[in-house]
Amino acid sequence: MEKIVMSITERLKEIRTYHDLSQKYIGSILNITQSTYVSYETNRRIIPLKHLNTLANFYNVSTDYLLGLTNKSKNTEAIKLDAKKIGNRLKDFRESANLTIRELAKNLNIDNSLITKYEKGLTLISTHVCYDIARKYNISVDWLLNKTEDKEI
């Protein structure tokens, strides 16, 4: 697996400035304040997955690219996030890796019940859990989100 090529905060700033857009404008795209968006670019807050997906769709790049997991900015399908479909992908991954819910939760340092909620589509998976899965198992976040059929980063 490739090493992290850039932090998400660096990537968010890089792509925004490349397109010559202001933080205020991107905040308006996400329907948040400029200061909230600034907190994502300065690593004071983790960008929620719904906003990350909106930006990937807006910039027409992969979520993996925005997360700094790859330098390949390949286009992926612009989608609305669906917690049930994402949960099914997570379960498919877990089962194909021969991991129990308990093992996966331990590896990700989260509670077993959270994995269950994610897999059942009761809760939208968090950005940091997606990122951890990508890093630890070389699984594409875009694949988890149903934006591509390419499972590996």
C-alpha cells in the first residue's frame, strides 16, 4: 500500500486554492460557516463524511484523493451517501477478511456496537473509521461508500 501522500488538511487547502475558491465559498457549498470549514483545513475538527462526499462530488475527485490516501484524483461516481449500502460494504469487507465484529472493533479501537450499527445502516460510518479501515486494510474509502467497484486504494 502507498504511504499517506498528504494529510487531508493539506489536500483540502491545496484543491481549494487550485480552483481559486475561498473558504467562505466552500463553506456555502457545504451549508456551513466559513469558520467551521476553516476548522477542517486547520485540523481542529474532522470533516464529516457527508461533507467529504459533497466535496468529492463538487471537485469531481475521489474521496481517497481528498483523504490524502492517493495522488490519483480519479473521478468517481457522484452519489448521495446511503448508510445501508455502506453498511453492506463494510460487512462484506469484514466477512471477506474473516474478521468478527469484535476483532474489527478492536483493530479500529471502537466499540463492537458501533460496528453493528454501521453494518445495519443505523448510523453513517464516520470519516475517521473509514480512514482507519483504508489505512489498515488497503480498502478504498470510495469502495466503502459505493462510489467505485475498485476495492483497493
